[in-house]
Amino acid sequence: MTTASPNQSKTGAKSKSLIKRTTKKEQLIRMLSGKAGSDVAALSRKLGWQSHTTRAALSGLRKAGYEIAAEKSNAGKPTRYRITAAPDPADSKLKPKVSAHAG
């Protein structure tokens, strides 16, 4: 009688728990990194978010150091957003805060 290792099922296949999941933030960055970028409606559909949540996520990426270009169309089409520059990991804005305790 053989026993499967904790990482394998009885059929020998790898467990689903070992498969790396893609976060919604990673999906958002990938969609915005394309040459054409994406509009809020398409992002919202893909991520299952409401439009105000999608716009808030775009703001969050900007605060994290991503440069996002908004390209408006004259033909009445929605504004498309595209990442033009990613943040420099060496220039982290997440510096530790110094506690100001008196005494």
C-alpha cells in the first residue's frame, strides 16, 4: 500500500494549495501594462469590482509610485489608463516612522 505525500493527491497530482494565485492587484497591473492599457469598465468587469472601487485602486497604484497615463478619446470612447512607469524598489516611500514620545 502506497501513501501519497502531503503535497500530492492519491492520483499523484500536485495539490491546488501549491499553485500560486494571482492577486487582483497583479491582474490590474498586468491589464494596465499593455500597450493599449484599459478603461474602467473593462477593468471592473474583469476584476468583479464596481467602477468607484476600480478608480480607487488606480489611485492606490499612483500612491504606490506607479505612473499612470489617462488617455482621453475625442470619439466619445471611455478614457483608457496605462502604466507608463513602475516604482523604483530602491526608492521606497515606506520608510519607518519615528515615534515621538515625550519622556
